[in-house]
Amino acid sequence: MQIIKHIPNTITCLNLLCGVGGVILSLEGHVETAFLLMLAAAGFDFCDGLAARLLGAYSDIGKELDSLADMVSFGVLPSVLLYKTMSEFTDAPLAVRLIPAILAAFSGLRLAKFNIDERQHESFIGLATPAAAMICGSLAYASLHEPWLEAVVSNVWVVPALAIVLSLLLVSEIPMFAMKMGTGKKVDTKTKVSRIAFLLAFIVSAAVVLSTGACWTLIVLTTFLAYIIINVAASLCK
């Protein structure tokens, strides 16, 4: 059926709509709902590729559409969320609050690089845009619920520094393992160890956050920060 080939692109469009909705809601002050839409976008981003593989519905337009959707959901939206966080908790001048916008620009560079880099079929070179976005979104959400984190982001230079570091990681040459399993290629020992460490970091983070009653998005924040640390450490241990 002809309709089948349109299913992956339809799912990708849902990713895009979540990103646009998240940007609008963030600008309206609904940061928490905006982050939930980011999570939904990540779910659709995973499912469109899965659907394309299961249905054999790959297409050039689907590849381009996927990057455009990711640019909004994991490039523009996290930048806006960081901007709103600075506007909420600091009295920084507009020029400083706009620094997180560089994350959108570097996300665009990252996505363009990914599309033409033949080395990134089984793993990543540089931080993937969804991972950077999850750090930004979970930080924005948690800062509204955790006084200690509010105090951290109230420092005028914390959020801009985060945006700059994440931007550099996006276009870096640091190898980073992919979350997706089952690609059919044998996984090397270092990648196996890194994935196990990442899983343990998630379990420990979830246990601590849930047992202390802290904001649930801290699980997302600490897990993806651990993802970066694990990959950087692995790249240094050659």
C-alpha cells in the first residue's frame, strides 16, 4: 500500500510539531510542558527510524525531514528553554541571555555534519543533538523545583557556559557510542563497557532521585551528563 511509505515521515512530522509546540509554550512561560513535548519529540525521533526499517520505507526526503525536525526539537527548543531559564532567574542583560542561541547554530552544524559523515553509521562523532537537548530541557524543568539548582542557574554565567560547552561538544571529534542496539555489527569491548557504565549511571541516578523525592528530571540531567563524562573518559583511554 502506498500509504505505508508515508508512515515514517508522518511520525517525523509529529516530532517537528512537538518541537514547534515546545518553543511556543516555552516563550509563553510553560517550561515544564515544553520539556514534556521535547521528550515526546525524542520518542517520535526514535520511532520514525524504527518504522522506516520495519516497513522498508527509507527515502531521501525522510532523511532531510528528520534533520529539519531535529533542528527545531533539539536545536531551537533547548536554546529557547535556556533563554527562559536565564530570564526567570537572572537579571542578565539581553545580550547575555541570548548567548544560548549559539546552541541552535551549532546543532545545525552538527546535524549537517552527521548527514555527510560516513563514520557515523554505527556510532557518533561528537555529542548528538537529542543528548544536548535533554540536558538543557531537564535543567530548565528541574530549576523550577529544586532550590539548590535555582541558586546555581541564578549565576549569570552558568547557563551561557553550559551552552558554549555543549555547542563545542556537538561539533567535536570525540567518539560517542550510540544508544541504539541491534545494528548487526559486533560491538567492541570499550563500547560494551561504556554502555554498561551508562546503564549503571541511570540506575544509580534513578534510585537516588526517587528515594530522596527530588525532581524526576534530575534523572535525565544526571544520566546524560554521565553519558558525556563516560564518552570523554573512554576517548582519553586509548
